[in-house]
Amino acid sequence: MSALILAVLLAALDQTIVSTALPRIAQDLNGFDDIAWVSAAYLLASTAVTPLWGKLGDMYGRKRLYLASTSVFLIASVACGLAQNLPELIGARVLQGIGGGGMIVLTFGLVGDIVAPAERGRYQGMFGSVYGVASIVGPLLGGVFTDQLSWRWAFLINLPVGIVALALAARALPAAARGAKARIDYAGATLLASIATGLVLVTSFGERWGWGSPSIVGLIVATVALAAALIPVERRAAAPVLPPAMLGSRTVVFSSLIAFLANAAMFSVLVYLPTYLQIVHGVSATLSGIHLLPLVAGLVVSQSLAGRWAAHVERLRTILLSGLAANLAGLLLLATLGNGPGTLVLSAYFLITGIGIGMVPMVVMTTVQNSVPAADIGAASAVVTFSRSIGAAFGVAVFGTLLNAGFADRARGLPTDGGFDAARPDTVGHLPAALRDTALDAFAHATAAGYLWIAPALALGIVLALFLKPSGKPGTDGEDGKDGRAAAPAAQDTSRAPASEENAAAV
């Protein structure tokens, strides 16, 4: 567990740690026009390879693939830290995303291998806490490294921590028996990767390129066409990356949709609340992280408690509904930010929001893993991870569009002398002091309105959760006792079968 937690920490940090370092990177590497690709390249690559890593883990055993993906991640981290120009850095970030995507999905699959269904929620909760904390801590660490050392340390720090994680994993992880051999579904993997690429590009660059631009419209049309072509391809594949039986499981489909919606809401909070604190309350990047400690505390505590409660399978839906309701309540409270709440009130808002955020992700993962046969745990984990990644990108893109449009509308009429741009909230500081309060009020109300618009996504998640009936018996869908496949007998649960007496002791 120590090895897996370290790996998830590194993979999650590298999604956020570069955000505060981007301006310095652009300056040093002379690449202001294309700097957004430094973040987008990692997200795109990690999302695109997630389904393939998951299926390969089912077929060839997760331990060796986990070690391979971690090694790729560490080599790419060194390449990022040594990059001499922006194309080199973007290429290294693609390679880093390939490794990081494997580390995350294979970690979730490994927990499914070595932990009994009733205990999975408890262990998955640990990773959820690490993921949430990394989302807050990442930008802070990026700022500290950039200011005190160099932005290159945001990547090079992965090396010593990753080597420890690699050594622990090589020694401690059990080598589970491999699954059934079949020809790799190259066509399905390529289609899924292409779909992920289209979705990430649309969400990451929709506002920058223009939502109605030919590039974005073309990407949307192409992505829809690829999605339509995927189903017949997977039906013909001997070992499909996305087993068609999963698409017939209410538990898998609804849980994936809930993961998408919950992550969209979560990242709209984790990414934009620090911006709100820094612009409206005038705090530094470091202090904005300190202000968000109640959110982190709520997230960590609720993850831990939800994981323990999830040991009772009949409570899974209750936990999920409670988490979604608390998250919805938190968003509705954040929708009052325009009224200028004080620090203590803000802390209470953040705490409630963090509690809601923490109770959802790993309960969803546990529900899905418990509903599929052992041979499909990797593929099922990849489906949920894929949905969460796309949801995060979607939430950040939609909220950013809502925030910028709302601020531009409310700040219209303010003078542009001195460099103020109503389309860029970060230029508020260029306004004369007499007008700055007006602009700050406009930004606060735009932020609040954004959260009000995001809230219906969680309301839809609650409706979907009402139709879930989680099961504690692997291979069954809680709705009708089947998901199109027979449950794997316990004696044939090869994903937990030790390869040697040493591994039996490890299990």
C-alpha cells in the first residue's frame, strides 16, 4: 500500500504541479503561444492510454505492467526536467502521461486483486484522499520550487520518491496469475485513444479556439463518429479493451456517469477556488492553500470514513447519495460567494464541500469493481478512471468559460487604460484603486454564478445513484443479479491466486 500510495501521489501531482510554474517555463523556454500544451499533453496522454493499460493488466498481470509504467513515468520526469525547449518538454510530458495513466489505473486494479470485495472501499479511500490532497498541494509545491529553486524541480522531485515506490512495489506486490491470452485489441485501443484525444482537445482548447470554430466543431463531429464506430469493433474483438457486456451493466454505466459528473464538479472547485481567493481576497498562492485546509480536512476524513462504511456493501448507495448531497450543498453555498462571506464562513463552506467531494470517487470505484468478474477488474477500473479524467477536463473547461463570460459581462464599461482586460480576471490589479472594488465584486459574483450553474450536474448524479443497487458478489449487477456475464467462481479467481509460496504470504 505504501508503494501504491506513493505512485498515485506522483501521478496526481503531475496533473497540477506545473500550473503555477507555467509562466516561468514559458519565459525560460520562449514558448508563450504554446505553453498550454504542457498541461494538456499530460492530461491527453494519460487519459488516452488508460483503457489499454487496464486491459493489458487483465491479460498479462498487473505487477509487471505497474513496474513498467512507473519506470516510463520516472524516465519521462527526468526528460522534462532536462528539456531545453518547449517541443522537448511537451514530448516528455506526453511520455510522462503515458506512464502516469498506467500507474493510476493499475493501482486501482491491484487493489481489486489483493483486497476482498467488502474491504475495497476502505483501501480505495486512501487513494482518493491522496488524489484530493495532491490537487491542492500540487500548485503550492510548483510555486515553491519555481520561486526558491527552479521549475525543473517540479519534475525532478519525482525521481527519488519514484525510485522508493518502485523498489517497494518490486519487493512487496504479489505477482498474480495472468488472465486468458488473446490477441490485443489494437483497433479498439486506437479508437478509444482517438476518442479521448478529441474529448481532451475540445475541453482544453474550446474557449481558446472558440466553441463555434471549425476546429472545435470538426473535433466534436470526429469524436462522435469514432464513438459510433467503437461498439461494432469491440463486439468483434476477441479480447476487447472495452468489453461490450460492461455497456449493458447498469452499475458500470451509471457509476461511470456519476464519476464524470462528480469529477467535473470537484475540479471546478479545486482549480478555481484558489484563483478566487488570490484575486478577491488578495492572498498569495501559499496562503490560498492554507485557506483551503478545511476543504482538504473534510475530504481526507470523509474518504476514510466512507471507505470503512463501504465494508458493508448494503451501505454503498447510501454513502454515495450522502456524498453527492453534501457536495451539492457545498456548491450551493459557494454560489453565495458574491455576498462576501467572512473567513470563518468560508471555512465552513469549504469543509462541507470537502466532505461531499471525499465520499464519492472511491465508493464509485468499489461499486464497479464489485459488479464485474475478476477477469475484468482492470477494464472496469479503466472505464471509471477514463470517465473521471474526462469529467475533470470538462468541469475545468466549462467552469472557466462560465467564469470568464460572467466576469466580462459584469466588468463591461470599466476603463481599459493601464492594461485591464475584462476577458482576463488576472488584470484586475491594473485598475485604479477607485474601480478595483467594482471589478473584484464582479469577479466574486461571476465565480458564484459558475458554481450555481455546475450544481445541476450533481443533482443529476443523485438521480442516477437512486437507480444503483450495488452488489457484494463479484460478477453480478445489483439490479438483476447479472451483467451479461457469469460470475467467476471463487476457486477460479485467478486475479488473487498467488504465483508462489512467497506471494501467498504477501497476499
